[in-house]
Amino acid sequence: MVDAKIVLLCKQKLITAKSDLLNRFQSHAHDFKERETGGDEADQTMSLLAENQLFITHQRMRTQLIEIELALSRIEKGTYGVCEETDEPIEADRLIAIPWTRLSIEGAELRENRTPRRA
């Protein structure tokens, strides 16, 4: 079981990270709405590239937000800090560094070894 002080610290880090992500979403949405449309073909191409980059960034942030929400849910359920692969406690240093992690170092290595690598 993970020490209660570590869980409290990680919960605070998760809440802060969630707030930061939501603020970034809002900022990006505002910037996107404020962008200029129209212009010549080069301007339209640049606008499409910026829109694509925004989409990619939002996908990454959405994935991160889901991981944060899942970690907060595990805290509420009392299952936070238990590796999904090994059912062993996740290292405290790892939880502090990556509070949304679901895997211990050993669990991450096991999962990585099972995942086929792409060329």
C-alpha cells in the first residue's frame, strides 16, 4: 500500500495538472477562434497546418486528461499506486514524478517487452 502522504501529494499534483490542462484547452480554443481566415492560398495552407497542429495537441492533452481522471478515480477507490501488470506497489519516486502512472518500472518493462515494435 502507498503511504498516505505520497497519495495526498500525488492527488494535489494531479489536480494541478488537470487545472493546467483545462486552462491550456481554453487558451488554445480562444487562440483558434481569434485566428484570421481567408487570405491567399499560402495563408489558407498555413491556417490548415495550424489547425492540424492544434488537433494533434488537443488529442495529446485529452489523453493526458483521461489518465489524470483515471488516477484520481483510483485514489477515490483506494487502488492508487498498484501496478496494473504486477499487482505490486508502484515506486513512490515514480508516483511523484508521474502521478498518473498505472505501471511500476517492472510493469512498464513487462508491457514494453510484450508490445511489438514498429519499424
